[in-house]
Amino acid sequence: MNCLKEKTPWYLQDSSNKLTSTIMKNVYNILILTLFFSSSILFAQEKVIKKANKDYEEFAYVDARNNYLKANSDGFQSLELLKKLGDSYYFNADYINAVKWYAQVFESTDDLDPEYIHRYALSLKSLEQYVASDKVMEAFYEAKGEDYRANLFVNERNYLEEIELQSGRFELIKVDFNSKLSDFAPAFNIGNVTFASNRNNRGVTKMVHDWNEQPFLDLYSLNNENGITKLSNEINTIYHESTAVYTKDGLTMYFTRNNFTDKDYKNDKEGVNRLKLYSAKRTEESNEWTVKELPFNSDEYSTAHPALSVDEKTLYFASDMPGTKGLSDLYQVPILETGFGTITSLGDGINTEGRETFPFVSKDNKLYFASDGHVGLGGLDVFVSEISTDSFGDVFNLGKPVNGPFDDFTFIINSRTGSGYFASNRDGGKGDDDIYSFKSIQPLITKCQQAIEGVVLNKVTDAPLAYAEVTLLNDKNEVIDEMTSRADGSFKFTLDCSTSYSVRAQKETYSPAEKVFNTPNKTGLVERTLFLKKEEYTPPLPLGTDIAPLLGINIIYFDLDKDFIRQDAEVELRKIIDFMNVYSNVNIDVRSHTDSRNTSEYNIDLSNRRAISTIDYLVNVGGINRARLTGQGYGETQLRNRCKDGVPCSESEHQLNRRSEFIIVK
């Protein structure tokens, strides 16, 4: 007893054993109650998490999210909960909240599934936080460098510049038929437009889908006579119908529906109802459709979002079938008289480890599709690729205003008129997804292409020079394009990749300027500034004047023992051409000089050949009348420095003597 008493804490020690016993009993009861309530709370949390996980696995993201948020507010936290909370917002395109939870995931572990890194980067990009997105993409590249998306990021770090180059080629037009819910997937049908919508029809409440707790989708038709009408019950069911494509005659339609055939609703092995492709046919006399499921569908994976080739002999679609590279890939299958041929993937140039979906083929044989795997502005962007006989061209982002920070998809275009539609969940719309109309105002870039943007400035004051003549020339000095500089002195030309060009600017009372450059083998932008110097002399000029210093001409150099015109010399000779075109009463004597190496007789012959080569260039390329030109070679008789025979000199010193002069003789 004494031993026990000695071990009793001081706050329980008392002369009264009864009081001590009572206090110990109360503490014991409190501990029991605490454990009971803790166990009850833990049990309740586990129950909420279990329900949330079940909803998540069934793609009921809204219900799952609410339960995860409740568990989190009660103090429960885990990496899986944070990831699934982020997903519940990401898959409903709420990127603001997706970033909030993905950021916690990203910061909580160094061993994160790369897909979550990529989703975090895309969500940041959708909020136009491009610098932060790039930093996360660097982590994605470190985690999964072999991923096609990671390599696109590393090899296209100037993607914003490339997208900017493509931007501004469409004018957006708002339409008046969007609802407060979701409207998307426009399709052409002989002057009418079919689209998908989950608007309530005549006040009748449809079944609600668990994914976003909104009604299921139906297909509607928009025409000028009847307005918006819902397609027949042969097409629409109580479940999803969307993304249609019609043959030219309007008698056959392919469309997407939940796995619901002959009123039989089927799930896969995990209890998920997949999407399937269906065909619907009618006769010219009847508006009744006969619907059939396509034979290559499966209960175990989705096939969706059909598109037809120009000749209507190939069906394109999206699927997550076995062998798919990403979350969904694009596929094609031949349409035969007896059915369908062998399905093939569109390949690595089109498909990535992300989502490729919603294909459309225009009449000029371009493939448009939505993707979050190719480099874009955030969420799904629309991309284009030229279709050739047996392959697809490079993939190009459509740029702004079609693409933006949110999801942009289901793009269709009439390539003859340049008008079309697409859908987006961007801010400023009427509902969740809205359809937008557009008009093409400039052709798209669909192959490697550069642009040059520049400005013409006064060399002394840096003031912009408006109305200067700006000319783009190829490497043969042939004029490719020309324009007048704008009020701010700016100019712009479209160029090919991996090509040599020069750009020249000239303006009355100013000396001309020109720059030579090569474009890289990558879509992008070249910037050049041309400075024009105010002419400080007026003809007639004194006889014997060398016009090279007056025009700011660099010395016309020749390679050792050569008489051909170098590329850098061509730029200078064009200034002579421009001068002689402006001052048609001036005659020029071309005087060519060599260095002291080789014999004096040889150097006289070489310099004569150089003078002739220079005159030939001015005549043949510049169009100068030969009667206005004379020339002579002086060999080594008029050296500019000490480098005579026997005097050791550097190559640069010798080169100063290999020159041409342009002396006014009339």
C-alpha cells in the first residue's frame, strides 16, 4: 500500500483514501469516454472515406468530393485523399480548386506519380500561371523524361511564342442557342447543325449523371425554320447521346451513346458503363432512323466521338482500348461494304500519354482534335494536322482566341467558307460548356513556318519611319514579298523554315539598309530592326568620290585567291544598286585591289577578274546599265598598309587590301 501510495501522483495524494479512489475512478471514466469518442470519430471518418472512395470509383465526383471535404474538415488527411480531391475538381474542369489540392500533393512527397505532376502543371497553365506551370513540368520531365509530353515540353520551350504566332486567325462570334447547362459537339448536317446538350426538355427532368450531378445529354438540331428541336427517340435515350457526324447525303449518322443497346444497360467488369459508337440510317422518304451498334465496340472499354474522312471511307474515333498510349487515343478504321476493316492507331505524332479526343476532318483534309498532351495553353486545346496519303503532318496548336486557359474542344470548320463552331467552358459563357461560332480571317500554320517582325527606325533619333518600302528577298536576290512600313515603322512577313533571306528597307532621302539571316528549322519568330540614315549629301557629287563611305558600305572583301562575290558582299553591292537606281545620272568606276601575296602579274589578273565579277553582279542582279559601269584591277599597286612582299602580316591585315572601291566618274 505504501509502495502504491508512493507511486501515486502528487495531485491524487490525500489523507482520505476515499477521495483518492473517487478521483482515480473519475479519471478512468474520462479516459474511457475519450477513447470511446475517439473510436467513434475514427469509425465515422472511415465510413465517410469508404463512401467517398466508392463514389470516386463510380465517377460520382461531386458526391465523392463532398465526403472527402467532410473527412478533411474533421481532421482526416492522407496523400490519397488529397489526390482524389484534386481529381474531383480536375475532371470537372474546376482548375482553381484542383490547383489548391494538387499543390498540397506536390509538396507532400518526393515520390509522386508523374501523372499527378502533369495534372498539376496543366491546372496551373489553365490559370495562366505559365512560369509556375513550367517549373512543375520540369519536375515532370525529371520524373518521366521518356514521356512524349515531357519531351514536347523540353523541345518546345518557346511554345508561347509559337502559339502567339498562330493566334489571331479566327474571329469569334457568340451564338444565341446555348443553355444554362452544357452545350457542345456541333456537327454539320446539310445546312443544319446538330449538337449535344443536357438542357431540360420542356420542363421534363431527365436522369442525373453521378459524375457532375447534371442531366444526361441528348442530341438536338438547330435549323433556321424550326429553331432547336430534339432528335427522335430512336436516337435519344434516357442516357448520354453526343458527338455526331453525318454523311454528305444526310442519310447516315454516327454518334456516341452510353452502353445501352436494345434497352439493355451494360457495365464492364468493374461496374462502369462505357461509351459506344452507333450508326443510324434512314431513307430519303422517311425521317425514321434505324440504329445499330458498331461491331468493334466493347463492354470493357470506350469508343466515342466519331469523324469521317473526306471520301467517307474511313471512320476516326477516340478510345481507351488496350494498347492506348494515354487516357484516350485517336484511331481510324476503314468503312467497307461488308462492314469495317482493321482498327489502327493514328500513331505517336498524334497520340500522347495524355488525352486525345474529339476528332474532326475538314474537306481540305485537315485533322482537328482536342488534346491536353500536346503543348497548349491549359486544359484541352484544339490542334490541327495535315492528312497525307499514309501519314499525318506535324501537330500545331490553333492559338488564341479558339484556345485559352480552359477546355476548348469539338472544333468543326467549313473549309470553303472558313466558318464553323467549337465548344469551351471558358469564363463569360452562359452555361458549363458553350458553343461558339467563328470566322477564319487568316490561314492556319500547318507546317514548319517562321515569321519576321521588325521595325524601321531613324538611325540617329531612333524614331520610327512610316511608309518605308520594305522588301523580302530570297538568297538569289529575288523579291518574294514587299510592303510599306506602318505608322509605327513596323513590318511583318511570313517565312519558310531553314531558308536564307534578306530584308531591305528604303525611303526617299534616306540611305537604304538591309540584313541577311537564316531561319531555324522550327516554327517561331525572327525579329529584325533596320536603321535608315538620313542622306547628308545631294548630287551632283565631285568626280573621284568613293561612294562607299557615303553610303555606309562595308569594304567589299574577297576570299584569298578568289573572284566570286561572297554573301556578305552581296548585301553591300545592293546598296550600290539602290544608289545608282536613285541617281541615274551617276556613272561608277569599279576599282579592285588584291593583297601582296602571289606575283604582281597574277594579282593584276586576279583583280581584273574581281572587277569584272563585281560589274557583272551589278548588271545581272541589279539591272544596272553596263554603259554606266567601268572597272579595272590594280593588283597590289595600291596597298592600304605595310603588307608588301616579304613583310609578315596577319590574315586580317592582308584582307584589308583585298577590296573594291566605287569611284564617281560622271
